[in-house]
Amino acid sequence: MSKPLVTLPLEVAGWRGQDLQLEPRVIKGLGVDDYLNRFYEDQYGKHLSVYIGYYKSQRGGVVIHSPKNCLPGSGWQPVTAGYTRLVQANGKSAIVNLYEIRKGLDRQIVLYWYESHGRIISSEYWAKIYMVLDAIQLPPHRCRSDSSRCPLSDNRTESCQRATAFAERFLAPLGTLIQ
């Protein structure tokens, strides 16, 4: 990684960010070498959050932290699960996970994916397969787990579009940190 994740822009396409710290015990449990946990708000008061975990190496027994495990572990239950397409600045598209989750009366849209060596990967299984292949072929493996959480408004489609549009704009600066 060329720079710490905290150097990612605090302003993205009209959204203003604020960093949120995780507790040391949470960081230890995640096993990340670097992370970004940030809250973004737009001019209309709409908000979303971004979490990125960076693992310098996956060879020491530390495994990618999957939202499929951590969200239910923190009380969020999946309502729907599927995929959506993000269009990158270079015109290439990537398939990412799209979840709707619920905790009590709160509902959120979650987009998440894994990035490694220029690949955006939606599947935990393929992320692990690439990790093994890369470990054989490349210098020490680097992996990131990226996600964007967007509170669900009354209009699910609008919330999905807002989360997708933000994620697409966030991919460009994110891609500059890890090649």
C-alpha cells in the first residue's frame, strides 16, 4: 500500500466525510494492518458509511473478514442478498454484493466486495482462491475488503442508486492506494 487508507479524500462527489475510530479490541479481532471507517453526508442530509480493511499479508492465518459473518454477529439480519454492477472510471464494470439488512426498525443497503491485485471480487470463495494463486505467483499478498453501508430510505431503489453512485466515485481514489 502506497499510503494509509485515511489519506482517501474526505470529500467525494459532494459527500463530506468524517473518520470514526474503532475500538482497539475490534481492530485486534479484525486482524487488519490498516483500516478506514468513515461516515459521509451529502448536502441533503443523506448519509452512508464506508469501511475498508487492509491486510498486508494473508499468509499468517489471518483471514478476510466477511460481512456475511460480522453483520449478523453485530445484530444485523439479512433481508435480501444479491449483486449489483459498479462502473469504474475506466469504463470497466465489476459485480459486487448487494445486501439489504435489518436491525430492529433500522434497515440499510450494504455493498461489499474484495479487492486484490487490481481485481474486484464479490465472492469470498473466489477471493480465497485468488489469494492462493497470487501467493504462488506474486510477492506477499495484499488484500482489501471494501464496503459501503447506506441507510435505507422509504424508497429502496433510491437508496441502492445512492450507494452505487457513491461507490463508483470512491473506486478511483481507492484504486490509487493499492495497485
